[in-house]
Amino acid sequence: MSPAIITLLVLAVVSLFFVTEVIPLAVAAMGGAIALGVLGVIPMNMVFSGLSNSTVVLFAGMFVIGASMFHTGLAQKMGEYVVRKVGTSENGLMFGTMFIAAAISSVSSNTGTTAALMPVILGICVVAKIPASRQMMPLAFGAGLGGMITLVGTPPNIIAAGALKAAGYEPFGFFEFAWIGIPLTVVGILYMMFIGKHLLPKVQLSTKIEIDEEAKQEATATSHDSKKQWITAITLVGVVIVMALDLKQFPLEIAAVIGAIICVLAKCLTEKEAYSGIDWVTIFLFAGMMPIATAMEKSGAGKLIADVVISVLGDQPSPMFVTAILFILSGGLTQFMSNTACTALLAPIGISIAKGIGASPQAVLMAIAIAASCAFATPVGTPPNTLVLGPGQYKFMDYVKAGTGLVFVCFIVSIIIIPMVWPFFPGK
């Protein structure tokens, strides 16, 4: 049996466990990685490599900063301020959350944006007495949508532009993605406010937050120490600024860990509280899926799926049909595969097909890149989704219910707008 087939079978089993949740999500993910190592699809030294992945380190650092915000009372103070300004309306908070997340992630990492805003939104939920499950997923979705607006918003955009340039075409400009990114963001926010919210669970505030509330009541001196609140606030702002500037000397994970260390050294929270503030389910779930995503790429499993779909297209498919199929393929693969790897895999295929039918490849490449960012239907499709899994107390099917509709809406809007902005046969 080929490595590609083995990888697909393992992914199918892991997906089944995700959907049924007969075993914990993190155990299913790590089990899948171990299975691929034992079966020889990936080297054994790669099985636990996800634990050293920079994104996992980023998660841990931001979880500690988030815990510091709760232990000092800063998150609650910020929450009270926002609630006074926008009220406790669920729709109002959802709009504010998604708008801010989209705006920031359009020029910075959507993972960093989610990580930075998550403790703030959790604080607002505590004050407004709104279950975190009603706002955490919209936060992640807003960050994902915002990443589509500019060239640097998310890696798939850069890869698509690079693929065009390598093939001898004019690459996409910095703000060119806004033609599709802004409409998708607007429609996405409206979808979540009026349809998606009815598909979100109503899980009461997480046990972790309640424990933090009790801890703060027992440590009144700490919770009312304005000096420690200021230290935490300045640390958070500094980390967010460094993330937005995208400095090579300070990658996202370095900024997050430095921020976490500052919070501990300044005694904003104890070392024990820092460790307990990390959501280990999120860490192991993401770490387990990293080797599986790598196996999808290296074993040829992703290409195998692509080849099968391409063979269905026939000899002379219409450009619109090609664009729609590649959007669906990219959108499907990205739910379990790195959006970066997904775009890198499909971009050259899209260019080849477009050349074959004499059409401009811009529309096809844009569809592939946008679809790769529509990883809304699973908690492992994109880091922001995984990051809010624990705080929102979500189950796998919660993402399927709320996210699938958003992917479908993005598909419809994209198929309408993309050919209008990037014609298949320009000049005709």
C-alpha cells in the first residue's frame, strides 16, 4: 500500500474520531501522528515534532499572557470599559469582535491577532455574562476573513502571487486582494451575526475562567494592583505591535514567549499559574495535526486527491467550472491541511489548467488562495480555530455546523466576484 493511501486512511480514521469524539480530540490527533510514524509514512523523529513547532510555542506564550490579564484583573477592567461603550448586546459584541479581528489580521498574522485578542474578548464575556462560546469562534473567523484583504494577510496570498510571477504573469498587488477580501469579510460578519450565531453552542463560561475569578477574589491585593495591570497591558500592547511589524529579529513566537516571561518575572502571576493558564488540549491537538499535514504533502496524498478531481474536469472545461472545482478542492483540503501547503500544491496545477484552456490564470489562482483561507469547518483547519477551541469549550461538530455555512457563503460570493474583477479572457 502506498504512503499516500495509508495517509488518507489514517486521516479518515482521525476524522471519524474527531466527529464522534469517542476519544478526546488531542488523543486522536496524537494517535494519528504516531500511526503514521509506526507505519513508516513519516520518520519517527517527526512524530512529536509538532510540539516544537513555532505556532505551538506562540500558543503557549499567549495563553500565559492571557492568564496574566485575568489574574491581575486587567481583562475584566477592559471588558467593563468595552461593555459600557457597546452594551451587552450579543450582536454588538460579535460585530465589534469580528471587525477588530479582521482589521488587525489584514496587515498581521491572523494567528497572532486571535492570540492577542482572545484574553480581551474573554474578559468582555465575563463582564457581559455572555458565554465565551458565543464570541470565540466569531473571533477566529473574523481573523481568518481579514487575512484575505491584503497580500501579507495570510501565506496563501503571497504564494499565489509568487506562483503567478514565477510563471511569467503580473503578480497580485498588495491591496488587490481587497476586491474579494473586503466583500467576503462583510458578508462573513453578516452571516455570523444573523445565521451563524444560531449554530453556535451556548456553553457557560469555562471552568478555567471561573477558577480564575475565585482566585482573584482570594487574592484581592493582586487583582487590585494597578501596577501589575499596567505591566500586563504594556506587555500585551508591545507583543501585538511587534507581531504587526513582523520583525525578523522577533518572530511571533519569540514575542509571545518574551511577553509571558515578563509577566512572570514581574509577578503578575506565579509560575504555577502560568502553567495552569496554558490550554494543553489545544497544544497537543495542533501538535498532533502538524505531522499529519506534513504527511499529506510529502506522501503525495494531497496531490492524489487533486489529480482525481482534475481528471473529472475533462478535456475542455469552462473556466468558470475550473475555478469552482479548484475552489472546492482547495477549500476541502485546507480543512485538514496547511493552507500554505494547500496553495503551494494547487497553484501550479491551476496555472497549467488555465494555460491549457487559454484563459488568464489570475482568477483561478485567486480562487485557490481564497479557498485555502476558508478553513472554517474544523478546529484543525487553521491555528486561530484551534486556539479558541479550549476557551470556547467547543466540540468538533460545532465548527462543522457554524463553519460549513460560512465556507459555502464565501464560495458563492467568490464565484460571483472573482471573474468580474479578474476576467478569464481580458480584452475580449
